Amino acid sequence: MSENDFTPLLVTASDWLQDLLRYIQQPWFFYQILIIAAVYVVARLLHGRIESSLEARARAIKGHPGLLRFIVALLRRTDWILFVMFLAVILVIMRNITWPSRSYLIYLTLSLWIAWLAISVVSLVIRNRAIRRVVAVSGWIYVALIMLGLTTDAGELLSSAGVSIGEFRISALMVLKVLVFTTVTLWLAISVGNFLDHRIQRSEELTPSLRVLIGKVLKISLVVSAVVIALSATGVDLTVFTVFSGALGVGIGFGLQKVVSNFISGIIILLDRSIKPGDTITLGETFGWIRELRARFISVVTRDGREYLIPNEEFITSQVINWSFSDDLVRLDVPFGVSYDSDPHQVSALAIAAAQTVNRVVPSQKPVCWMTGFGDSSLDFVLRFWIRDPQKGLTNIRGQVLLALWDSFKEHGIKIPFPHREIIMQTPVELSPGPDAIRGQGSGAADSSNKP
């Protein structure tokens, strides 16, 4: 790129500045300034009333934070929106009743304010600070080129800067177009995908697994379509990527083997509906309920508030206990033992009655109690009962049942034995007093001899 490439830009900018200086000296220039100032004052006066009434309605929007953020960003610029609207009406009227040159300043002000309004609203919606700055700077550069009439020259300058790969040429203008179009289409695709996914998740006619599957398929399809549309719109020949994508696919296949495996495992889980949001599961030492199904992992929340992000592959290759797969009715066992002095028939009846007093025990499924064996120091029993809410915990319900057993057994005099051992000596053992006992006996004898 040489200095001659910038010559058209400099000449055009110089001519534009000279025309602007001559225009400032015209009387209509000052009339337009007064019109612009008057329109601004009217817009500021109407701003307070309109914003307060519209903001109350906007706050009523629930479940769409992105839409609410965009509407609030517009409401914060109500005065500028009114200013642009009134100025556009005045521009149309003046273009019809007088020469266009007498409304050029109004046109220029309207164009700048429309650009500023669009850039400021978009910047407020974008959360990332770095991206906001890039969008704002890029927008103002583009507006400046339009105002100066330099868009054609700037396009030719960017087109001249590039490299050729075989028959395919990559220029700075093409890269810029691809970045802009891809960013816009991806943002639109993600926004539409999130909106549709939110609507699908609220559908009661679909199962939870089917909701997640449809939502993921929609999002992936929209993102892929957005990329293809952006590349096609910018003039990129997609056949160029055929050989490159083949070689890249082999490398990605080895490098991202686990990622692809987890993604495919997630699709399989959604298709066979073995796990869905809300299910209570046990995987290894982890017990909790499914909060969310993602493309790479499954979010499992435990009773202590920890959230485990378990790869999808683990749910395919490992043994998983789904406590609520086909039915939420779960049976629990509580083993216990009583003294040999107790009546096993009475113990069984008391255990069943005690379990029925616990709130979480399902009353429609009567508990059962069976004697399982003669232990070393106790009669062994197992108490079995049913619950419907395993997500609320298993240890706590077992503890409540054990406390109910303790209270019932204590009330009816049934003892719970503790381990004890009886030692039998094979040979006679002679016990002799220790040194302290001998000294005690000696002092006692001496004392008795001194008595009268």
C-alpha cells in the first residue's frame, strides 16, 4: 500500500471542508440552527411524561430479560428519539417547500443523531465492555465516511489490501464484511434461539427431555445457518473450505474426541429420555437431582447445595440410579436390632406403627417389618417403607424413622442391646493383692495393735 492510495481520500476530504466553510456563511445556516434548538427544547419538555408512562408498562414484561434491557435502553433515550422524529418531519416539509441546500444542516444533524442513537442503544444492550467499544468506534468511523462521501474510496482502499491463495483472494474488505455479517447474524440467531427455547420450555404438552432436545436442535441449526448465510452474503465461496475442512476435521476429531463424545452422549440421553430435568439420581458417590442438561455436561445439585457438572459420557458408560425414572415411588430400608428378651411379633407391629407416624412416609403403601436373623447380641429386623420425594433427601427420612422407633420402643420397654463379651478362663486363676493393698493391710494391723 503506497501513499498514492490515500490521495483520493485526502482530496475528497479537502473539497468537503471547503464546501462546508462556504455553507456556514449563508443566512439559512443560522435559521437551521434556531430550528434545531427549538425542536430540541420541545423534545426535552415531552421527554419526562412519555418516559414515565412507558417505563411502567415495560417493567411488566416478565421472562424476557434481553427484550426488557433493549426497551429500557430505548426509554433512556426518549428525548433523543423525539428529537429525531420531529427533526425528520421538519426535514421532509422543508425539502418540499424550499431548496434542499437550505435544509442541509438539518439533514446532517438528523443523520448524526440517528447514528448516535443507534450506536448508544446497541452499546447499552451489549454487556461486554470491549465489544461495546469496538461497535461504537466502528459505527462512528462508518458514519464519518458516509458524511464525507468517502465510502467508495475507503472500500477501494480496503479491497487493494489483501493476499491471494491460489485462485482465492482474501482482502481486508472481505474480512471486515465477514466479521460484521457473522457477528450480526450470530447475535440474531442466538437471540431467536433463546426466545424459542424459552417458549418451548414453557410448553406443558412436551416431556422435559423432548423440550431440551428441541431447544438444542433449534439453537444449533440457527447458529449453523447464520454462519452459512453470513459467508454467502459476503461473497465467500464455501467450496474453498472443502479440502481445508477435511484436514481440519481429522485434527479436530483427535483433539476434541472427548468433547464430541460428550456431545453425542447428550443427544443419546435426550433421545432415549433416560434422564430429564428434575430427576433424582445417584452416580457413584454423588446423590442429587438434575437441574439442567447441557451439550457437554449435566448439572447435578446435591443436598448440601453443591452443583456437580458431570460429563454426559459418564451417564452412558457408568451405572446410574434414577430414583424417578418411571415412577417417583421409592422404597427405603432401615435395619435395626432388639434384645432377645423382646417379643418379635410386638416389635414388628410397633415398628410399622412408628413408621406410619412420619409425614414423608406414603400412607397408601403400608410399611412392612421382617425379622432377618438371630444376631450375636440382638434379634435383627429390617423396616421397609415408601416415599415419593427422594429429592428431599434419604438420610433425613431414615433418621426420622429411627427416632420414631426409639420413642416407641422406649415407651413399651423394648431394649436395644449393645455389644458385650463374656470371658471364660480355661485354667484356674489365683488372685493376689497388689503392693498397695499389702501396705494398706500392714498399716491397718499396726493401728489395731495400738488400740487399748
